Amino acid sequence: MAGEFLATLGDASQLRQLMKGSYIKGRGEARVALVGRSNVGKSTLLNALLGARLARISNEPGKTRQIHFYFWKDISKIVADLPGYGYAKAGHEERERWSVFVNQYIKADEALERAVVLLDSRHGPSDLDVNAIRFLAAESVPLFFVFTKTDQLKTQSERAKRKKEAEARLLELGYDSSLCLWVSAKDRTGIDALTRELKSGTVAQVIMKEVL
């Protein structure tokens, strides 16, 4: 098994107890945060990376509203599984809670290396994704982008069309295709490449071109 559960952060009031500078529960490994819209396949991808069913997969998008931490042994880093954003039943107050909670975590975690933004290969980046990207960029978090569920793009022409559209949208935001991977947890396409990328710890921090 390549991963193990470490801790859950339910709200910002627990930050002081859980995190001490660059340490979380006494562990000082670098952190990689996973973030994405609800139902983007984050838990499924995380389980594929960790080699175990550690993250709960729910049929109710947006159910997870906590931050879960896992130790990924293969790359000797800690993965912070951030709560999904954009679920249908969330009102303005709940969306505000998400941004405040995530912001407080980001500011507290001195060992946060980068955030991996998960985008649905069939639809993203959506307007909600763009808002999240701008939010993270405003906090000076280096970003990497992973397009999920590529197995559901059935033809080569469909895949090429979506890749061109999606990467053009990210380029408008100041991020080029070198910061993107297209993966499928179902057939494990791109999983090894993503593991190597996150293990390397080398990512260019690209400044957004648009005014935040």
C-alpha cells in the first residue's frame, strides 16, 4: 500500500493543534494539495495514486467539507485533500466558508509545495474552476492542472478538440500546457506520469496575466 491516512482538519480552529510551522502531526514532508469541483473524481484519483481505498467516494457531491491528509509513501509527501467546491446545494454562505477555510489552511501550512487543480476533461475549466484558480493564484500558490475522466472521451477527435479548447482557456489565464496532464483513474492513463511529476517537486510558478 502506497499511502496511509494521517489526519482530518474539520475547521480552522483546529489548525493550531494540528500544524506547527512546517509540521503536521510531527511530520515535516512537503505537502501537495488536491482541489477540484465536486464530482470531478478527486477521491477516485487519490485512491488510484495512493494504491488503496483511503478516500471515501460519495454519490452525493459536496459531502466532504473537511481537509483530509494522507502520507503518500511512493513520493514521500503528504497529500492534503481539500473539500470540493461548487456543489449544487451550496449557497453563498457555504461558498464563502469554503474560501475562508481553504485560505486559512494555505496560510498556515508552511510546507505547502503546490496545489493540483483537477478539471473535468469533458467540460472544464468551468467558470467555477476559473474562480478557484484565481483564488489560489491570488494566494501565490504554484498550480498544476490535471484533467480527469479522459476515458469518457471516446474518440481521438473528441480528445483532441477538448484538449485544444481546455488548454487554450488555461493559456488565457497565464498557464501553458506544460503544467497540464490528462489522466484516467479508471484505466490508469497518466497515473504514472502524474506520480513522477508530483515526486519531482519541480514546477514553474506562472503569474496570471489577468487582473485578479
